[in-house]
Amino acid sequence: MKQVVQNYKSGELALLDVPAPGCKPGGVLVRSAYSLISTGTELMKVSEAGMSMVGKARSRPDQVAKVMQSVATNGLPATYRKVMGKLDSYTPLGYSLCGVVEQAGTGIDDVAVGDLVACAGNEHALHAELNWVPKNLYARVPDGLAPRHAAFGTVGSIALQGVRRGESRLGDVALVIGLGLIGQLVVQLLAASGVRVVGADPDPVRCELAERLGAAACGDPASAAVEASVAELTGGHGVDQVYLAAGGGSNQPVELAARLCRDRGRVVDIGKCRLDLPWNAYYEKELDVRFSRSYGPGRYDPEYELEGRDYPIGYVRWTERRNLACFLDLLARGSVDVEPLISHIAGFGDAVETYQRLKDGDLKAVAVLFRYPGHAAEAEAPAVAVPAVKRRGGAVSAPVRAAKAPVRLAFVGAGNYATSMLLPHLAQRDGVELSTVVTTTALSAANAKRKFGFAGATTDLDAVLGDPSIDAVFVVTRHSSHAELTRKALLAGKTVFVEKPLALTEDELAGVLAVVEESGNDRLQVGFNRRFAPLLQEARKRFGARTGPASLRYLVNAGRLQHGSWYLQQGTEGSRFAGEGGHFIDTASWLLAADPVSVYAVAASGNEDLQVVLRYPDGSTATISYVTTGAPGFPKETLDLVADGKVLRLDDFVRASVYLDGTVGRKRWVSSRLPKARDKGQSAELAAFVKAVRTGGPMPVPLESLVATTAATLAVRAGLAGGAPVTLARAR
């Protein structure tokens, strides 16, 4: 079998062929399905192995003390041989996994061959294809719990034991310092217990994730935001508990804990951070400092872990194994959600490369899983294809218009959006001629002709598409017809402006791109107007370039639809988000200058409220909250973009603010008292489209971007149906 090992002397990582373990009495032989990389503990060990001998000594003074004692007892030569022999050996990695029982040893009657179990222990739940696990270090996985989620059992037990040590109670306020993997789980466990949580971490992406998973507020521990949140939630008294889930050599966490903890509060150390306690601060408040020892009572007791001797429940309620079973139960009941923590799933064959990418910083992750051979089908996340844009076939010319020749436009559809948001901007524009309007009823065509000055009105689409004098066609009809009408117009050689959505299904999207390839006509624009809004353009310019990952939050207070709205005809027209969600995904992608790689969507029970989380190649995330149950008087759209110590804030296209290193650059496009003046970019979008038609230049938005946004919108439906993140699989 194969196992991940490391040579602590040289730092070498290897996927080694080793003998398979036997099945001993008192335990089970488990074939791994998933194992979890501890991005804290394991990466620290991997990093230490790459240090010089002096560096190793500095990082482990406890081991140096043991070596010095051995020198005094056994002499230098013997100690040297012993230390070098130990260093120059392969050691295992891993301590949290889920797998299938392959064989049960003598004395095991609580699980059977074929059962799914979660396993713990840095000697028994290793990154290996097979592990022998003693009885008190495994727990049966509840029915319905995904194996990849059950693989979090050990780290979940560590977080759970830390929370137990804090003795939190309903209504308490807690501070969690360090929002890595353990910290994120502590936040969720506290929130599930009725505790209000403030998080502290210098990484804004981790702060945003913790808030999404239940924290009341999060911020950089070096800023005033955390202290202000604690004061607000506690009336100035300070938090009841502080949970130290941070690592590193800084003493800032224990100092912050003393400052923000209430009188006689508790400070619980879960991670491995520096603990030079400021004596006066801890003494004056009489703070109770506690340590949380790994998974719970039983840890490091060989009689419990290896011999299977349980502690009586009347004396020790929560043992190591009971904590493990409890955490699995919380996962199965949905009280804790680990799916948003999964940054990457790697095949076990790529283990060494994955560790190296984590060590080098190429892979930024909260949690990474290994998927083992034989479980690929279970592990594959749902995927939505992002079709490649191919431009083979006879090229359709995009002629440059003579300077005085107007651009001749035809409209297919003249409903409310066309007549209120598009045609008013085109009717009076120089160099534009509204040639023909096509509708399904004669009277609506006549009304549009009279109101906006179309030269002609008809119900005959083919006649319009066959008219060589028409340069561009606007498709502004019901959603279900967009893809088919776009295909027809492209085949006719027209430049096309189609209102969102471009397509309601993957097949419809593929059909549009098949026409692009067949005809060579890629002159297509989708009505994603917000990226053209002058206020947002100005805010983006002021925000400037970024170097690190960003966190974007977009709240859409969509409101309820009136009874009878055709938007409610979801069987034919798609969901509301399918219809307009592309607006918000496109805006996020434009601000982040990338296309998403995965989509995770969760719906509130009983209504159309959605939480959509987009992940981007550089580790950036965008969270879109699309809600229909909010107050009508609240602004419809608010957006925050955070990166590199900068914040961009957009308030409903009325006001924008950009904060740069403590200074404020604010561009107020219109007064907030004049909501009618909101400019969401339609005018600028249409100007860019008309210019592209006139000059034959590039379309305002690359077709690849339009396709990626459409695929991401479709992935929301797939994600809701599957309950898991959806990978956006790009065709090659």
C-alpha cells in the first residue's frame, strides 16, 4: 500500500510503498476514503523539517532539553547517534480520516465490515491507504453524512473539546482569535450553542467566511473593529471566554485576550501560540487560563487509546471517542457545516505535490482533503461545463460604418424593460436609427413604433433577420426564448444584444456557442449593465490594483414579486435568480478581474432567498445574498469589496466609498435623496455596444466572460439540487 511519509532530517516528502498493516485484536482495519490535511499542525511539521539543524532546535526547545539530558546521562557520542538515527527516518503524516471497515479484529462488535467510520490519531489515522485503528479512536459515521465531511471528525473533536473547556453558556459572548481550520469550527460550535461570537484574524477572507458561518462580527486583531464589536455586544464588560486558535510566535493573541476578556473570564488555549502572559493584566482580572488537550479525555493514555479501556460515563461524560461521535452527529444534523471550509480535494497520488503547493503558498486553503483510489465517484463534486468559445467557420464581417451612416437597430420584444431601460437611451442618440420593432401582437408593436419612433413595426421576425440593412438586433423577450432568438440572429449575420439571461440550460448555452462556431459570428453582448455604471467605474478606479485575494459581499434586496408576474412561471422561464443573477455574478467577476471556478449555493427554507458563494482562481471569494423577504424600504443593492487593506463600498448606485489605509476617497455620483437618478450603467453599456457596431471593434465584454457568467448562474441551480459546491469545468 501507499503512505505519505517525511524525513525530518532532510525534509523530503514521499508517497512510499509500505507493507499493509495487519488487523490486530481490539481494532479494525480501515481502507481510507478521505483524509484531511491539518493546514496548521501538519504544515508546521513540514516547515520545521525543511529548516537547518539550528532552526529545528530553535523551533523545538522542548526536544533540545531532552537531548541535553540525554547527553548528561549517556554521553555525547551515544546521544548523537540516537538523535541522528531518529531524524534520518521516515515519519508518518495525518491524523483525521474517514474510511470503510475492511476487517474487524477480535472483540469488535460495534461495527461490521463495510461500515463507514471516522478515525483519529497521529499513529492510526494516517495519510495511508490502509490503517489499523483501535476501538476508542473510531466512530461510526451516521447515515447520510458524506465521507468527505466525516473526514473532519478529528479536527472537529479538537474544536469541540476546546469549546467544552470554555464552559460556554447560552447568551455568552466569546472571542475566537485565529480563524484557520480549528477557529472556523470553534465559531460554528459556539454559534450552534447560542453564543455570540466575535472573530479576530488578519486575513479578511477568513473573517468573511467566519461571519458567513455564524460569527456576529470579525476583523483584524490589530484594528479597532474587534474591540468595538466586543464593546457593543457586551455593553463594555468584555467577552466571557477567549479561544486561542492561533499559531505563530507573536504574543499578540494573549495580550488581546487580556484586554477584551471580562473580569474573571476564561482564556482557552487550543492552538499553539506564544503564551508570555502579561502578569498584571491577567492578575487584575483574575483570568482563568485553561489548556485544551487535543481530542478530549483519553488522549495520550495508552490504556484508553490502545487497550480500549473506556472511562465510565458517570465520571467522564465526554471522552475522546464520545467527542468524535458527537461532532459527527452535529455534522449529520446540519448544526455544523464543513463544506465551505473545503478549499481543495486532491487525488492521493498527488499528495507530495499538494503538500509542496501548500508549503510554497501556491495553494491557499483552509482545509484540503486527499481522495483515495476507489472513491473517485463519491468524491467528484457536481460540475457545470463552461464551454470553450470556438470561432471556426466562415467569418462574418463586421463592417466599419461610414461616419455619417446611422447604425440601424431592430428590437425583438418591446416589454417593460425594453421601453423603460433601453429604448429611452437609444431613441435620442445621434447616429442611431430605430429601424423595426418585432412583437408577437400587432398593437404592442404599433405602440412601440409610435412612442420611440421606429421606422417600421411587424410581427414577422424572419423578415427582419433577412433585411441586410439592419446592423444589430436586440433580443428583449421572455427568458425562455433568449437562446433560440440569439441563435437565429447570429446565423443571420447580425450583431446581437440579448438581455440576461443568455440561456436557461447548459444545452441552450452550448447551442448558442455551436452557432458561433458554425457561422463565425461572435458579435454578441449580454445585458450585464452594472459593470458600466459610472459610479462603480469610478470606485473601481479609486480602489486600484490589488495583489492579494479579495473578499466581496453583495446583498441584493430583491423584494417580492407581484401576483401574476411572468417571473413566477418557473417551469418555463426559470427561477428569479436564473433570470437576473447573472447581473451580480458579472459585477463580482468584473471587480475581481477573473471568472469563478466553483459555486456553492444554499437556499432558505420556504422562500427564494439564496446565499451564493463564488470562488476564484487566486483564492478570492464573492458572496451574493439574494433575498426576497427584506424590507421594501431598504436599498436594493449594497456591495463591499475588501483586499490589501482597502475597502470599496457601493450603496445602491447612489454613493460609493473607497477606504485606502485609513484615508477615505469618496465619490458621490448623486445625492442619496434622489433615488430616481440611480445610474446602473444602461446608457454607457448601450453607447459601448453602438460604438462596437459602428466601428467593427471588439465587443464591450469578451464572449468568454459572458459564457463563464452564464455557466456560473446555471451552476446555482445545480448546487441547490446537489447540496454541494459545483465545479465550473472549463472545456479545453
